[in-house]
Amino acid sequence: MVKQQLLALESIDTFYFNDCQLLGLQTKLGATQLCYILEAQLGLAFQRKLTNDVAINFTSGTDSGLGVTGTLFENVAVEELVHFPLYEHQLSFSDVHIYIYQNERGGYFLIPEQKQFQYFMLIQDECLELASQPLQNWINQIPDIQACKIIDIEGLGKSKENLII
């Protein structure tokens, strides 16, 4: 008999989000433009590795789209695998990582409770400062970013598990 081991995200999220800060970004910029501006303005060089993208399987209804009534395929749930881009920056001489998650992809949301934000920035150091100011203050000074707000990670509920990579 083969034992299956399942990853219990409930026990991991407390450890994973310890000493983290989550920022929500409102902007009309595309992901590449946002990364370029953050590098030009703040010196944060984000990189995307396709293997790190967050993949979530969404189930939408029970209409399979096959149109075959009276068969086994009539009420099959439709599943769609959606990849949310993830960008990463590691601070020099440190183990601190900063991640940018795209919130919306093809009508689906990574964090449905926060649809007003186009991106999330997860900082693995809640006290991170640049030139003696919190990162949020610097981001709010960038004209192309309409708002940058701190989000309570615990208030996200189950969808915060989507941020665990």
C-alpha cells in the first residue's frame, strides 16, 4: 500500500507569512512596465521565471460545453488551469525576497477579495526600508502607480494560500 502525503497549507501559511508585508498596487501599467519603473526609480530589478508562476485550477459551473444531453458528459465540471505571473527580486547581501504577483488573468483573480488591486507585492521583511523610509512610501511617489496600500494578510482568508510558492 502506498501512503500519500498531502501538503497542509494551513500549517505552512503561519510560518510562510511570518515577518511578511503585503502591499496592493493599483496601476494601469502592464507587468513588464511596472518592473521597469520599479528598477528605474527604486533599483529593484525584478525577474520572471515561468517555472515560478502561480498555477491555480479554477472550476466554473457544471456545463461541459459538449452539448450532449442525457449522457455522462452532461454535468461535467469545466476546469481551467490559470497561470498568474510572478516576478522576484532578491535584495543584495540578504535573504530577503520581494515578489510581485499579477492579480487578474483572463477574468480570474488570484485574490478575489481584493479585485481593486492589479498587483500584489509580498515583502519577506515587514520592516524593510529604503533610505530610512518604508517601501510603501517610495512606491506611492511613483506617478504611474495610483495607490499602494498595506493589506492584512490574515484578513484574506483561504485565498492567501495562493501566494505561497
